Amino acid sequence: MRPHIQKLPLSEQSSFLADKFVTPYFETPWHYHSEYELVLIIKGNGKRFVGNHVSDYEEGSLTFLGPNLPHLFRKESSAADGGSLVIHFKEEFLGNEFRTIPEMQKIKLLFEKSKMGLHIKGSTRDNISLQMHGILRQRGMERLIALLQLLSSLADSTEYELLSNPDVSGQNGKDNDRLDKVFDYVMTNFTNNIQIEDVAKIANMSYSGFSRYFKNRTKKTFSHFVNEIRIGNACKYLMEGDASISTVCYQSGFNNLTHFTEQFKKIIKLTPNQFKKHNKF
């Protein structure tokens, strides 16, 4: 069984968890937990699922996740190396009274925003990354103070992107296992013709039941979710290679160039030609 980071025990010498996780202990299934989580990708790239949000991650990506927000970081290749630096802590890790003091008000606002997931960007990302590595080298009170300084830096920053809808939250273990199987199937087969009837069988549900379930859990239709994965793959090809747009279309699982262009513009807000022109390496 793949290990779940949220089940890792705290050290007796610390009120929060800070550690590195490297293949094969990097990737966990679709899951949630009661702790806040700060995730810095230190090796590898792939897809990031946060609530009803899907996007790419790469080395240096930094994400702050609130409690009970379902998430999954899936590597581009299961055989490739992957690793993250993770900090886990409960809201009451300093005691219930401490979080109510005036000096904590900005951090409390940060905690509220984190319930949607935050993608940290710019100089804030670079600064927080350095602080996270520093926390690994510290012990005792210095380590605790360093975490508070890190949270203060995050709370003062506006260099972030909100990821998920605020009403997406975890349910139960069986529900997570079902979604994990669905995500795994889509990520493995998105270049092929995916039939929702086949995915419903994987989830052990009827066609109509699965459609309602997926929309309720992710706040998007299953077809839109599949198109997001395919368009994300197309973006990678357009940025990194010299393949024609029609070739990228078929390599990404679309069988119609017009439909590909329509979906690309709907999701990316640019045509494939515009995107390729603005983002070519």
C-alpha cells in the first residue's frame, strides 16, 4: 500500500512535521487530512489536483493547502524520480488561545484562504522555499519561531493564486479511493477514447449516478475534466516541441481539430496558435 503523508507521526520533540519525501514515498493517492500543508516540489513534474482544480506542477512549485481539502500530486512518469519538502501542522499546534491573539489575525486570514488552496508565486515562492529548507536544519524553539516567520511572510504576500472552489472538501476513505481510481484511469488513458460508461464501471456506479457524483465532488463535468487534462498535455507539447498544432491535437487525445481549438480557447483563453507564439521556449 502506498503511504499517506497525513498518517506520519509527529516527533516527540516537535509540534509540527517538516520533512522531505522522495520516490517511492513522494506520491500519495487522492486524499485529505485535518492538517494545513505546505508543499514544495524539489524534484519532478506532473499534474496537481486540488479540490476541483487541475494544473501542472514542476520543480520549485509551492502550494499551501488548508484542512480537509482533497489533493493529489501525480508525477508525469511513475518511473521518474519525484520529491517534495512538506510541512504539516494543525491550526491549534500552538494552543487554542494563541490563534486568537491580535498578532495572529493576518495569519488567520491566510488560513481561511488556504481552504481553497494557494499557488505561491514570484519572490514570495523563492523566499518561502529558502525558509522551508532552513526549518529542516533547525531544532527546538528556533524551529518553531522559523515556522511563525514563514507564516507571517505568506500572510503579508499577495503573490498567490487561489486554486479551488471554497465548497470542495473531503468526504471519506471509500470516496477518496473511488476518485483516486478515476484520476489514475484518466491520467493513463487520456490520449485514447475515454467512454464515461467505462469510467462509471471503475467507480462501481451507474452512468447517471457517476455523472452526478463527479460533478458534485469536483464542481465540473467529467468531460470538462478530461479536456483539461488533454489541453494541459497539449500546452506542454506546444511549448517544448516543434510539432504542428494538428499533430499535438491528436497526440493529446482529440480526434477533431476544430473541437480541439474550441476546447483550448475555452480553457486557456487563447487559441493554440496564440499560445504557441507567446510561450515557445
